[in-house]
Amino acid sequence: MARVAFESIFQVNPNGTIEPKQTTRIGGVTITPGITFSKGVGVGGIDLTQFIDHDLEITTDNGVIVITGIY
């Protein structure tokens, strides 16, 4: 496990949307680069835009980033 900055996993766009920089799993849902999420959109039941500038606890599973915690 590793603690990393949110921005190391997600691109934060000027319009406030976010998108994963690589294939990422959270809450059993896998998301890939090119998919953008805006405020209020849940991924695995979590609105990730609420955690911009926070740290994430991650592991990897066959090259997929797995988010296991949010600080």
C-alpha cells in the first residue's frame, strides 16, 4: 500500500472535472482514462471531486490502481 496525492492518480481539469490518468478501481468499479467525472457524479458510490487535494491510499492489482482509502 502507498499513500499518494489525488493529483497523481487523477487529472483535475480547469472546468472542475476529473479523469483517471490510468486504469483505476474504487468501490469495485473500474474506470479508465478518457472518462471524465463532474461534481456530484458518484463512482462506486463516492463523489471523487470532493477529495481533490487529498491523499489516497492505493495498491495495484495487475497494473490497475486500486483505491483503498481516502485521507
